[in-house]
Amino acid sequence: MTHGNSAPTSTVELYETKTALAALLEHLPVGVLVEDSDRTIVAANPALCEILGVGVEPADLIGRNCDRMAEELKSHFADADRAVARIETVLAQRDPVRDEEVRLADGRTLERTYVPYTLPDGEANLWLYRDVTERNARRQELERKNELLEEFVGAVSHDLRNPLNVATANLESAAANSDSEYVDAAMDALDRTELLLEDLLVLAREGAVIGETEPVDLAETVRDCWTNVATADATLEVDTDRVVEADRSRLAQVLENLFRNAVEHGGRDVRITVGAVANGFYVADDGRGVAANESDLFDEEYSTSADGIGLGLRIVEKIVDAHGWEIGVEESRSGGARFVITGVEFVD
């Protein structure tokens, strides 16, 4: 007879648990090494043997002493003596170590995690190894490309702005002495070129990157953004009191670009509404509606404006993606466009 709220673990339950743990260990993509208080290996998996290149099966490691094995394998490490000394230091301190890099003699890089724990008969150690060589190579390549992109952006900004400034100054002088419609058209074209240059630089420099997120009052941010946009005779209605988790400055770019888009394509007196949905928010207008397939709106080549290339919505999409959100467009209740951003985390 048993007493209390729980029954003793049965032999069958122990067998099932052991089988499940063995299967987990077998298929984990991370190298696992478990040693007891005497530094005797009590568990290892195939990923460990593959990552460390020990050339044996996990079963061959069980019962072996980790000290001796570390001496045998130290030639696998780029700095053999330092690698062994580091293991001894970690064991002496018995403080958890997370994702420290270890370089191998063959040029690969591993991440090692150490977790001290206690068994019924004494202290024990868990080591986890992950090969991050390819991941680091991709990161380095991305950093290299970003550096090249930054150089390109700087050159474009400098080399294009100078002739634009010269052209603008000369046109302003010409406009002072002429009321020709051609001068006005040229000034409009230069203004549009300046806006496109700004959009290109934002897209190139910041497109898919966000900084630290924080709780952001959506209504307050909407009203602040409204004052930063040339909205002509357009009107704004805010129908939300939600607080969202977001990069404040990048969220502002999303809202400002959506406001500009509404005014540009919906008319000078368009009415814009910002409100909340179950898992996000929307920006709707009462303009002429969605004139293209939903996916086309976010293409770099798409624009309903004769003198534009539609980068504003492309920037919106990239910032939304960077937050892990999704954006779609549909017809609003008043027949205009309704941009809906979902997957947003609300803060209570």
C-alpha cells in the first residue's frame, strides 16, 4: 500500500523515461558530454563524436576518464595547452559558462556551454558543444557586405547631393526671374529626386534592422508622426489606446510613410484613421482604394504615382518584417485603403 499523493515510479515508467532520454541524446544536433564526480564519462552522443572528431562511437567513450581524454584530444585544439587549462579552470570554479568560443586546429570554431550540477553521490558536469563555423562565416560575410554598403551609401549621398544642390540653387534663381511652367516642373522634379534619395538611403542603410524595443504608446506616437508629415488638408482620427513593444524610431518611420502614402494617393483632404485590431493595428483612409494586387504594393518597382518608384511602402514592409510582424492591405470601410499590421505584442 502506498501513502500520500504520489505513487512510486514503476519499472515501466523508468524504462520509458530512459528510452526517451536515450532517443533525445541520440538525435540532438548539439554535442553532449556528461561526467560524474570522478570525471568519468557517463553519457555522450553521436554529435559530440562528430563535432570533436574523436573517431569513435559514443559507447566507446562511456567509462573513460575526461582528464585523460582531454590530454589525448588536445592536439585537436588550436591552442592545445590553453584549451586543457581552460577546462581545469572552469571545473575548479564550477560557475556556469555559456557559449564560449573554442577554436580547433582544423580551423573550425565551436561554442561550448558548461553546466555544473549535483548527483546523489556527488558533483557532476554537463558539457555542450556546437559547431558554429558556418554561422560565424555568414556573419562575417554579412558584416563585410554591410561595410561595403555603408561606403556605397555615403558615396551616393555625397555625390548626388552636390549636383542636386547646384541645380536647385540655379533653378531658384531662374524662378525669381521667370514664371515659366517649365521652371516649376523642374523644381518639382528636383524635390521628388530629393525625397527618393532619402528613401533610398533609408532602405539601404536601415532597411531590415531594428534597435532595442520598448513599450511605445501607439496613439501618442501616431500624433507625433502626424506633425512630421506634410498632410495638406488631410485629417487624422486615432481610435486606440494600446501600448506596443517596438523600436520607437522605426515604428515612427512606418507610420509616417503610411501617412505620406495616404495623402499622395488618397488626395489632399483624405481622412486617415489609426486603430487597433486583435493582434496589431491598422492605418486606413477614405481615398480611392487599392488599385493593385496586394503583393504588388510592396514591390520596389510599384508606384501609382507618375513620378515615383514606390519606395515608401517597401521601407514599411522591411521595418515590419524586422519586428517579426506582418502587413497586409485591404479595402477600408469607406472604400479607401486599409493597411493592417499584425503579430504585434501589446504591453499591458
